[in-house]
Amino acid sequence: MDFRFFVIAKNFTLNKGLFIASILVLFGIASRFLFLIDGISWLPNFSAVGAVAIFGTCHLKGVYRWVTPLLLLWISDLVLNNVIYAEYYSSMQFIGSPWVYGSFLLTGLMAYWFLKRATWLRLAYTAVGSGVVFYLITNFGSWLTLDMYTKDLAGLGAAYLNAVPFFFNTVAGNLFYGFLLFGVYEWIARSNVAIDSMMSTSLEHNPA
């Protein structure tokens, strides 16, 4: 009886990184469908994907750090593009926009370097900065690949101008979900819940 208990406890410890990553993936997927009603998103781009990329970079290690946000993005894209928005595509969509995936990888890299000494103020800067990066990269990609924009400065300006409301939603999502994830983590850490070596230290409350 005792032996089996310790085996279960040991396995849980060894797989806690996978457990946390799985929770983040489910949380991120749910956030992409939260405001989706009758095929229309009432808060487009207000999701936890960016926040998961930031949080995962800071508090996960190894492959989980980079794979977690991309996995949640890929799974939710499969459903969104092939079920919710299937009418806009002529064939099965196996992956979303590479501009979007690349933007979230950059978000993770930004968090990795900027939050090495993590504070709440630095978290806010990273959330806003990653929103700016996402806005610049993805809308450049839209201008470059979509026929709806002329391939000149006027077309590029139109692409960025049309995306301004989405930009504010992206930043708001990064801030809201980012502080939610880090806040819950801090609460767990301060409640003396065991966090094994697969997770890094908690947010330091030092001035930025």
C-alpha cells in the first residue's frame, strides 16, 4: 500500500511539467472559443495564447517551454479553420498562419530574455511589447499574402489601420490572462504547494 503510494507520488512529480503544460493548453484553447457565438468572435484576438507563451517561458523548462503555446494554437486552429470557418477554405487546413506561429515564438523569446528578473511591471511591459510584435508581424504577413491589399505603402498602411481594434484586444488579452496566470501561480507558491524542479522560481517582487 505504502509502496504504491510512493510510486504514484514519484510519477506525478516526474510528470508535473507535462501536467502543467496540458492545463495551459486546455486553458488557452478554451480562451479562443470563449467569446465565439454563432461563428462570430465578439472579442477577436482576446485570448490567452500570448499569455501562455509568456508564462510557459518563465515557469516551464525544456521542450514544454516552447511547445506549449504552439500546441494549443495548432489544436484550436484545426477546429476553428476546419469547423467554425470551414466555408472560407476550399480544403482541409492542417496548420494556421506561419506569421502567427512565428509571432508567438518571438513572444516566448522576448519573455525569456526580458523576464529573467521577473517583476509585475516587467510582465506588463512584456505583455504590451509582445502585442506590438504580434501586430507588426501578422499584419505585414496579411498585407504580403492577401489580395485585399495593394502591394504598396498605401496597402500596407491600410492593413495596419484595419487591424488596430485587434491590436488592442491582443494587448488586453496578454495583460488580463498574463496577470491571471502569474497571479494564480504566485498564490499556489505562497500557499506552500510543492512545485518540483521542472518549474522555475516564482515572480520576484523587485522594482523593474
